[in-house]
Amino acid sequence: MRVDIWSQLKLSTDRLQSLHASGQDISTLKEKIAAGFKILEPLELYWKFPGINAFRRLQQHFERQEYSRLSWEVTQIIRLMSSRAELYAQAYMDQIFASEQKDGQQIISVDKYNQNSNQLDFTVLFIEDDITPEKEKELRQKLAEIASDKDKFIYQIIVVSNFEDALTALMLNHSIQCCVIGYDFPLRSNNRLSLLEEYMSGLEQAELAGKYYQPRGLTLGAIIHKLRPELDLYLLSDVSVVDVDAETNQNFRRVFYNQEDYLEVHLSIIQGIEKRYETPFFDALRNYSKEPTGVFHAMPISRGNSIFKSDWIQDMGEFYGQNLFLAETSATSGGLDSLLHPTGTLKEAQSLAARSFGSRQTFFVTNGTSTANKIVVQAILTPGDIVLVDQNCHKSHHYGIVLVGAQPLYLNAYSLKEYSIYGAIPLKEIKQQLLKFKGEGQLEQVKMLLLTNCTFNGIVYNVKGVMEEILAIKPDLVFLWDEAWFAFARCTSTYRERTAMQAATELHTRYHSPQYRKEYAAFKEQFDRLDPEDDHTWLNQRLLPDPDQVKIRVYSTQSIHKSLSGLRQSSMIHIWDEEFNRRSEIDFLEAYMTHTTTSPNYQILASLDLARRQVDLEGFKLVHSQIDMAMVVREKVNTHPLLGKYFKILTPEELIPETYRPSGLKRYQTQEDPEVEFQRIEQAWEDDEFVLDPTRLTLYIGKTGIDGYTFQNSVLMEQFNIQVNKVSLNTVLLMTNIGTTWGSVTYLLDCLHKIAEGLEQELRQYNQVEIKLFENKLQHLTLNLPSLPHFSEFYSGFRSHPATRQGDLRSAYFLGLDEEKIEYLKLDNEIDEIMASGRELVSSTFIIPTPPAFPILVPGQVVTGAIVFLMKQLAPDVIQGYRPDFGLPVFTQDALDSLNKTTGSAMTKTTAFTHLAIAVTNLNASIAFYAKYGQMSVVRLRVEPGTVWMSDNIRPFALALLEEEEAKPILPPSHIGIACVSCEQVDQLCKLARKEGCLLEGPKDYGPPTGYAAYLRDPDGHHVEISYGQEAAYESRYTPYTDLA
């Protein structure tokens, strides 16, 4: 905002000079300039350049009507603000102000003030009470005398005298890298900005209430450390002995007494910035490349010898440059290191990354987050373990589960049919599934929850909220957060609170505090008054974990190359696992060895090191710029009359159902007071179950009549060379990143404007037939959209027990590689007829269409009509796993029948329904009845006389017959249920029952969920239901009622 206002001021002062010289009316322009001055004046206190003194000089020129001089000096300021010479700019401006230059004099070169341009400059914020201009001047002079032209780093200082100004400076001035904080100082500023009014008022009330008993310097240090943990903080104490507790130790790099030694202050500032600037592996690689080396090892490309002396590939050298080949080596000595067993510079680089990203351990990965995901899955899971996984997750997670042999239970995200987009997994859905496992006695088998944060379209979880409630049910559950698109979130406090590592850190601190024990005790007392056996007790209130049982075990995988300055495939694994050393380290290192190459790309590793440096030193600035640009795109598209006619950037209201937005936040641009808007956004990011990352710009294009694929390729790419990430039937996903420029934002908006203008011209020329065709396209893209199917279920043969919901993905996957076990079905009438016949189709491979860009079918999953319908709406070439020339690969019926015969041996120990015992008076007569009408046979003779177990030999249920002298019959509505394989079988059995006199009612179609059924009476009068299509029977759960008319 500040730079924009200065730019507008330049344009206005230039025009003012011109109009005044020609004698034209300048009253309106003067009002505009005065308004700009009014906005800038309170802001300039927080920058060294041009600073408040220079700003007031400009105001004097304006008041004296020295418009030519005003225009010229504003131009010089703008030139310096847009360069890297701000540190020298003050000296330059001092010369300008001191000179007696006349209008039109040649502009002085700034080169003489920028001779040390290789020095890196930054800003240090000093916060001291009652600092007079004389003291400030003395401070500047002493620090300037200590500094040397030979220093790699140089800095300028800003001095403020109160708490509020310090926080304001940190929020507005992104060049601040270090804070030197006095021991105590006033709370409020005379320079009131609405930006922090609510926050400062709350702080004021907290002080009055006695919440803070410590000097304000310590409080400010704690707050800055939370908001900007990357900054170096130093405390200037007024007392000779400071009680340096653990928190103070954590917040401040060093404590100085009474500012007694300016040299120590200066050296500490420089040392702190040097530590953050340090890139151990990149520095070692760069130094290695400068050393003369004889290569008698692998890699002819090393040193570039095989390139530059080639007759045919010298253009490779010309394109990539010499340094790349000088840095290509397979050596792990000479200052370099081994990725598989780091002991030197790579170990240091990973430790620095762990500090920057808030983890306990960080590991570099050079073949992408796909590999990082497989490493973590293999490290934590073992064959047979249950993992709760977002069906929307990246395919690497599915493949990782296949490799390790774990059993996934797929969770269903909420869906947005009108945009062909899936959202995220509601917390209640996760809790429900865990409670089911608890009721089934399988909770101990559940080892991991795997979720994607944030999603493609920018849906961000409340990570702390999810983990806290889930840990109340399963206190040692491991969380894997796929943050492939969210590495940049570490850079700002609002985003950071919703990252895995920050949440893990805060939860661990919280659960080990005395205050939490009191909070948990109060919760437990209230909870115990309710019925713990009722799931509603767990589902309908916020849960808290037991501090004596809870373990924080959190893993995060991040694609550094997606949102930070890493080369392609550069990724990191961040770990915050308090059980890591005791339970996971060996398994993790083995998994890391399994999936990590012995020949990692050193350039990728170096880029990880450098990306970490950038996060430390300018991540805050770059991400704020990224957000600003995204907000501008949102506002321009959604408020421009022509753009709004054909396009819309989807808002939180449109992408997140209201039930998950208790804050009420609907959009990121409103007509309300900006302060009110800011407060609502902060509340949403703090409390809402889901929020929308504003830098993810889901562009709705349904009203253009162009589908997402065509718009992506034929319009954006072919016509304008604009690359986008993802599309759906009627949306295109745009995103800003730290590399986005204002020029590219302007170009995007210009292109959208041209597209809209082109559509306007086309529509004006359409005849009635063409208009009708266009309206049909609109209807297809805005109204007649296919439903987005949820995960159906695993076929019974790929489940350890018919009652379980998780499946054996590994067995299904490898069975699907046997060509004799699969067949292909075209997405036409053929597949419709087969499904209508009642045959259950089971996918033999992963089917991944775009949308939704994740598997809608996995090996072993039952194919449903909704899934087939969605696939029919998509172009065949956007469905990975589907071969248009062959069809959809499914298991043959013979393969499934063979599987059913062997599944009984695969059962796992679990709580399950096993049998129903009924009293009968004639054992042989009852055996004959159930053999005839239920196709059962005796499977066990009990020791007790007159007791047998009967079963259909398929399901793990049994009917126990107990011979007694008297049997009290089971009467309606109670009954014994038997599933038939077809309506015809029901009819045949009824015909027989009618003949034998045991038919009571039916057969007839009772409708869902009973289906086509009849009621019989067994020899002792027990009521027996035979049915087809009843949902209680597993095999018919997804059978269509096509033959029940």
C-alpha cells in the first residue's frame, strides 16, 4: 500500500507541476495530493527512508507551492525506493536537500552512494523509552563508527519508544531483521493507526486485569517471537541481574545490561544475521566448484569436460553455463556430505531447516514429495495396520499403502457438485470412523490419520483442532499432513498457526502446562456426567485428550519447489514426534534408505538450503506480497462489470459450507470497514473448521460456455501462454506464489479482459441456432453437472471380515497385475447392461480422472453407477488408468469367485457378530428346514447333546440350534433373515414353502430397504424372512432394484 501511494504521489506531483506551469486549475489535484500526504505521514515513522524529516520537507514544498521542486524530489525518492540502494539513499537525499539546485539541473548519479552494492543491507528496530533526538543521534553515530565497509552485512536503524509503534513497524516494514528491545516502555503510541487498535486495546485490558506482571520488554519479546519467530531479538536490561527464565532464553538471543557495550550489540546483530544467512551445503558446493579437481570417478559430465570438448552437445554447455557442471560431482568429501548418512554440511543444513520450519528433525528429499510420502507411510505402518486416509489425497499415498500392506479406510470429503470440486474431511466424519473402530474393538489397529493440508483449491484445516479432538479418542495416533502446497505457510503468523509443525509445538506445550491439567479436569468432570457409551457424547462436543496419555506424533511432507525457491523435486520431511527416538527412528531411517537414491542431485540439495535461507530472511515480505497480489486479482475480477459477467473468483462462502464457517466470513473483499473485515478474517483463521487460502484463485468459468480443459489448453496456454495448475469441468485454478510479479498479475487481468471482450463480440454475431447451442453449453457447465461420488466400499474378498470397512489394497493391486484375472469394459451400454444384471464389478487398478484429480477407483473397490456416470461425462484422455481402446479394467467373475473361496482364512481377530441361538423341539426337522430354505449346512456339533451350528459357509455367522423340550417361537417383528441371490430364487422358495404349508406372507416388493421378500415359519414357529436387495445383506448392498417391478 505504501509504495502504491508513493507512486500515485509521483504521478500527481508531475501533473501538478505541468498544470500549474500552464495556468490550469489544480484545486482537485491538490486535494488528492493532500490526501496522499495524510495517509503517508503516520506510515513514514516506521521507515528509515525517506523518513519523516524528508517527508515533512516535501510537505513544505507543497505548502509553499514549490511544485517543480516537489515533483523532482518525489521522483528521486521513487527511484531509490525501487532500487536496492535504500541504505545509501539517505545520504543521497541529504545531499539533495543541502544543495542549492535549480529546476532542470541534471540528476545526480547514485552510484557513488552504492559502491558497496555487494553488501547486504537490513533494518534493526530499537525499542527504547524516552529516547531523545540527541540520544538517537548518539546511538546512530556509535554504531556507524563500529561498522566497516568490509562487513558483508550493513544495517540501518529505526528507533521507536513504545510497544504499539514496535508492533506496527514489524507489521509494515518487511526489511526489519532484528529487534533490540529495552526493558520497559510505554504501551500506547501517539501515532494511532487503526491497524492494531483492537489488539492493543485487548493488551491494555489484560494489563489492567493483572495478566502481565513482567516488564513490557519481556512481553513484547514473547509476542514478536510468536509473530515473527525468524527474527533475532536482543534484550537491553535496566537491572544488573535478570531472571533469565526458560521463556526469556527461548525468545532472546542475548541479554545486555544497560546497553553498556555498543560493540557487543553490533557484533551480536551481525552474528545473528550471519547465522540465518548461512547455507552450509550450498557454500560447500560452491567452494568445491572453484577447486581444481581431477576426476577419476563416475560422471563424465563433472567439470564439464565431456560437454565443452564435444563436437555435438556444446549447446548444452552454452545453455546451462559452466557453474552447473563444475558443481556436478559424486563426491561426498571435500566439504560435501552424504545424504544417506549426513555428518557434515548436509546435517547442518537439515538442522537449520528444522529450526526454520519448527520441527524436531527435518530430512531433505530430492525426488519429490511423492517419495517423501512413501517414506513416512513405510516408516510408521506395518502390514495389517489401519490408516484413515483422505480419498482426495495424492496418489503417492495410495501407492505407499500398497507397498507397506496397510489397510486403508477412505474418508469422504464434502463435495461441491456445482463446481466439480471436493473440499476437505469434516472433523465429525473422522471422529465417527474412529468411534466405530473403538466399538468394534479395532482401535488399536488404527495407526495413522493421513490428510492433505491445504487442498488443491485452498481449503485449509484447523490442524490443532483436528489433532486435539482425535487424540482424545486415540491418544497415540500418528498424523501425516501432506503439505505439498503449503511450505510457504511458515512465513506468516496467520498461516503458520494452521501448519502441522506449529500445531504440534503448541499442543505439546499446552498439554504439559499446569493450566491445561485444570482445564482437562473440568472437562472430564462434565464429560463423565454424560453417557460415554453414546457416540453423540463424543461427536457433539469438543473433546480434550488426557495429558497423561497423549503423545504428539506429527509428520509433514512439503514440496519446497511448489511454493518456495527450490528446484523441481526438492522436498522436505518435517518431524515432530516425541516418540521418534524410542519407536520410529530406526524404521524411518530404513524407509529413507529404501526410497532415497545413492546419487542425489546436489543442485536440488543446494536449492533446499537456499530456500530455507530465503524463508528466514525474506519469507515474511514475499508471502505478504503474494497475498496482496492475490487479493487484487480477487477484487478486480469480482468487481469489474465485464469480467464479472463471465468470470468469478470463488469465495469462502462458495467453497466452504456455512456449518464449517462459524465466523461468518463470506469473502475476502467487502464494502465494510477494512478494520472490521480484517478482524473477521483473523477470527476465521483462528476458529473456523476450514478456511480458504486467499492465494488459491479458483476461477469459475461456467458462464463462458467453455469447459475447463479447453480453457486451460486452447485459450490460456495457446493464445496467451498462461500456465495454470488444475481444472475442473467449469473452473480453472490460478495461484500466486512468492515469484509472482505485479506485471504478471496485470497481464493475467488483461488476458481475462480480452477473453471477455472476445466472448461479447461473438455473442453479438450469433444467430438463433448458435445462441441455442451456447445456452446448451451453459446449461451443461452450470446446471447439469455430474454428482461427485464418494468411496463406495472394498469388495468383500479384499476385506479381512465382511463387517470391516477397511480393505486389503495391496492384495487387490497385485492381483490386478495378473492379466488373466482382469477384463475390460467399455463405458457404454455394455457396462450398463452388466451392472443392471446384478453383477458386482470390482476395479483392478487406480482410476484417476481430472476432475477430481485423485483416484475415484482403487484396486479392489466396488464400481458404482455414480462412478461410471461421472467417467462418461469426462474426456477419455483425462482419465488415468482408463484405456479408451480397451475399456475400464475390472476383475473377472472367476477371479472374484476364486477369491471368495479363500477369504475365510484371512480373517483377523475382531469383535464381530458370530451366531444366533434359537430353541427347537426337533433338531433334525430344523436342520432340514434351514438346509432347504437357507442353503445352510451343519458346520459344528457341540459336545452338548442336541446342539449344532449351521452356516452358509460364506459369511462368518452361524445359526445355533438348541434342542429343548419346549421352544418359544420368534414372532414379528423379530425374525431370522436370509439373503437370496435373486428375485427368482425368492419365488422358487416361496413356491416350495406354499406347497409345504410354511409360507406366511409374500413374496412382494416392500421397497428399500427391505427389498423383494417373503416370510416363512420354521417347524417351531420361528419367523424367517427371505429377501433379495436388502441392504443388510452385504452382497446386495449396491445391487440395483432393476428386477423388482
